[in-house]
Amino acid sequence: MRAASRPHARRCAGALLGVLAALPLAGAADDRVVFPDRVQQGAMVIGKVPPGSQVTHAGRTLRVTGYGSVVLGVGRDEAGPVQVSVTRPDGSREPVAIQVLARDWPVQRVDGVPPATVDPPPAVAERIRREQAQVSAARVRDDARADFAQPFIRPVEGRISGRFGRARVYNGKPGSPHSGMDIAAPTGTPIRAPAPGIVTFAAPDLYLTGGTLLLDHGHGISSNFLHMSRIDVAVGDRVEQGQVLGAVGATGRATGPHLHWGMSWFDVRIDPQLVLERAP
């Protein structure tokens, strides 16, 4: 084989040195802080920081994985910018400001809802308050598990009959914005875990939400499944992605069989559709 000319050899050597220079040195610490520049309202935001960093946002110290991932949620009405403070292990600090893109929130009218669920009498209102407090208490969990980091799947296939964030009017009376995704499916359709997690709450008959289940994905990220006709798992169970959690129903405040799938970062509601669309 003919030897390469000297100019060609020098060009190849120079290109190789350029590639090698762009690669991190073996064993070198990666001190980059990487967050998206902009996100939509309702987003789950995953960032990367040097392992061992301290990260704070909205008065909360965020848990950091051993490989430097952190997660937070952006609420429906967040105007932004979202402020995050990162302190590296060497003490240097880097502020992060994430722009929040506003979304349009159409009004959705839901008629035919049982009147007592829209304007409940005092005794029922107290029951609702007590039940909602129990669900909220399950959302404070902050496990080190990073089940949230993998791509999510839809728990049920079907027509999306209600979207996150839409202003709701029940029987002509304004209600709270919709906090999740409604998927229409026949009663008895299996509900599968969208990602791995630990069951932190399970109740068959809450007044507004009927059969209700919470699945914790770690670092404050959780899924909730409402109006279930059947629950097949128990509090404390570890479930894997795709495992059957129970079945679709029309329990609680519902006009027909469907699954309400909601997601939260602690007490911040986030949009499951955006989580599904997140690039791996």
C-alpha cells in the first residue's frame, strides 16, 4: 500500500488531535450545569449538575442523583423565569434562569355531573377536605429512586377526553382547572404503570375521585390514577413499568368510564402529555 503524502498525514493527525481535545479526559470531573433554556407551563424539568452539588429552587433543596440528575416541576400558572441555584462541590455557584412559555387554556364544560359533587353539603365537604388531605400527604415523599428519569408510557390507550390545565365548568359552575389527562376507555380496561414506582396511596371509594391510586416515581414525582373500578396493588408495593395497577371505571365524580391520569412534583401539578413527549 502506498504511504500517505506528508500534507495528507498532517491533516489527518490534526483532525485526530481536534477530536481528542473535544473529549473529556478519562477520570476528569464534569462540572457543567445543564438545564433547558425554556419549558412550557406544566413541564417536568430534568437538569444535570456535577454530582455532589447542592441545588435549590423555590425554597426547596432538590435531591441530586449519584450521576448528577435533578428534577423539578413547573406549574400551570407559572410565569417564570424559573430560578435554580447550583452550588458545586468546590463551592462555586451558578444561577440558572429557565424561561417559561405560556400556554392557552380553553374552557371545558362538563354537564351531567351529580349535583352533590359540585355543590356538596357541609358534611360531604368535610369528607372531601379530609380525603384530599390524605392524598396530599402522600405527595410529600422524596425517595432517592430515579424512576422518573426513564421514558413514560401511556397507562391506557384510548381517546383523550380531557386535557391538563383546561378551565373546567361543572353543570354551569366554574371549578378548578383540570389537573391531568382523561383517557376514555371501557370499564374494566387494564391500567398499566407508566413508569416504575412505589404505591403510596390506594383507596377504593373517595367521594370525588372514586378508586384512587398514587404511584411515587422518586424525587417528588408521582402519578395519580382516579375513577378506578378496581385496584390490584397495595400501599408499599413496588411495581414495574407496564404492570397492571387496576382497571378503568366511572367511580366518584365522573360522567362515564375513563382514566384520569395526573402527575405532580410534590404539590405542583404537571402535564402527563408533556412527560410522554419528553425526548429520551
